[in-house]
Amino acid sequence: MFENSGFHKLYISNVVLNFTMKICIIKLGALGDVVRTTPILPAIKEKYPESEITWITKKESKEILEGNPDIKEILTIPVHNPNNFDIIYNFDIENEAIQLVNKIKADKKYGFYDNEGFPAAFDSGAEYYLNTVFDDQLKKSNRKTYQEMMFEIAGLKYKQQKPTLYISNSSKQFAEDFLKKNGLKDTKIIGINIGASSRWPSKSWSLEKLTEFIIKLSKLDYKIMLLGGVDEQSSMNKLSVMLNANDLKIYMADTSNSLKNFFAMVSICDKIITADSLALHVALALNKPTIALFFVTSPYEIEGYNLLTKIISPKLNEFFPEKSDQYNKELVNSISSEEVAKAV
């Protein structure tokens, strides 16, 4: 009776305008992977402007997401009695993630779920990435970036959207105080991140090569800051002693208790030198020209955003991916200090 009336059209219009899409993202870890999954947020907002996004992660990853205006709520596992959603994107194949997505009700699910104890893909968009995890030959031949694969999983168009990080005012002040205390205002700073995940013991440059490099770098007009977390503190102290023996001044700040403080210290650097690590993804998110060293992980999976210089070990293919979990002294010394200095 009212099908063609103006009242009916107005009613339908109001329903559409007031509808809010409830969307859930599951990405637990690792820290660097959480950072480089954040480009999915503006893509979701572009497709679903009237949406509210909940992100489920681990407690140690929460700081990465805090302050992001595209996220309405951050939940950390374990999540009990999860809400229902219109769409859920699970970018993780960890057991906690795939079991959780099975429990959450949603009209549409993307990514991975638990199939009798094993990760399985909801659709073809997620199959390729899953295959790279279990097929070493595909992993070696893959030329898609991590971001490209995540966007394929989500069924969204990848346009080189950038990762985003938000630094709190207290952390900005932490970095500012560090600069003032050390007389580093208005100086050029190169930040050198010396660590990487313990899962890949050959992922980082050797301390010997680092020392050689920093001695070469000291001839340029840069101040040198070491970056690292609690796991790198011992190595940073050892490196500091080796450099002091060569009358070289380096700077360090204790950021082991705060990811936001770590982000802030990266933000005050003019350039970053790092292995394939959290610092690499943080530096790119903060628009820092970056030099990354690759020993046992794929350089092709890293989106550089026209900021990144990649230096690849000549021995990478001997170890990646089959022996990526092994330590090899020759491997961690296989990139010369001269090559990195030239890149700077």
C-alpha cells in the first residue's frame, strides 16, 4: 500500500543512514606483524564508512593500537563471551585466533578458522598466504608483500595504504627530554636497532660487524643511537663497551617498559638501520628513511613505501626458509660494514 510513497522512501533512507557495521579484526602477533596489518583499517573505513571496528590482540600488542581513531575498541585475549559482528577478519593462524573465530558469530568471515586442530582458509583469498606458511618452495618464490596478502585475505583493494602508529604525549616528552639531556637537539641522528626476534637467531647483524660499521659511521656528521628492548639490553651494553674502547660516543635510552617510548625514540631519528624486526615496521610507519638487512627472512614480503633500502645477505638462499631457525656465524657476518656505510 505504501510501496511507492515518499514516507516509505524516507523510512528506508533513515534505516540505511543509521546502520552501523560491526566489524572485528583478529591479529594477535607478532608485534611487527600487528604494525604492518594496520593499513587494513583505512581500507575498511573506505569501504564501510559507517562502521565500528573492534581489534582483538595480545596484551603486549595493545600499545601498538592505542590512539588509533579507526578503532573503537581494543580487546586482549582471552576474550570471553565475544559479541556478534557483521564481519570478522582473522589474519592469524595461531591456535588462539582460529579457535576464537569459530566461537564468534558473524554474517561474513574472512581469513582463517580452526578445522579439527589445523588452520584452514574461509575462502580462496586466504589460501595463498596459508600455503606460503607450509610450503617452503612457495615461500621462497613468493613476491607478494605481507600487506598485499592481508588485503587479499580481506577481499579489499591494496593501494599501498600506510601503517599507522600514534605516540602519546608522555612518550613524545620522554624523547624530547632525552634530546635535551644529551645535547642532541638540532643534530642528525642515525638509530641502529640491534635486535630481532629470538625465534630467528641469525636475523641480526653480528656485534663485530656492527662495531666496524659504527666506527665507519662516526666519520660522517651523524650522532649514533642504539635502539632495542629488554632482550637486547645485554648486547647493547656489550656493544657500548666495545665502542667506548674506540673513543666513540653512542646514545641509548631505556625503552624496555614502553612500546610507545620506543616509537618516540625512533621518531626522533633521521634514519634507521635495522634487521627485519619490529623497528623496521615502526620506522616505515613513522616515515623514516630506513636501511634493512635481510639474513634469513624474505625481503620481498616487506613493503618499502619508497623509504626502504634493502641489503640482502648473499647467503640468504642457503638458509631461507628451511634453516631460518638456525644460528650461523658466517651468515650473521655475511653483510659487510662497507656495503651498509655506502647505503647510508
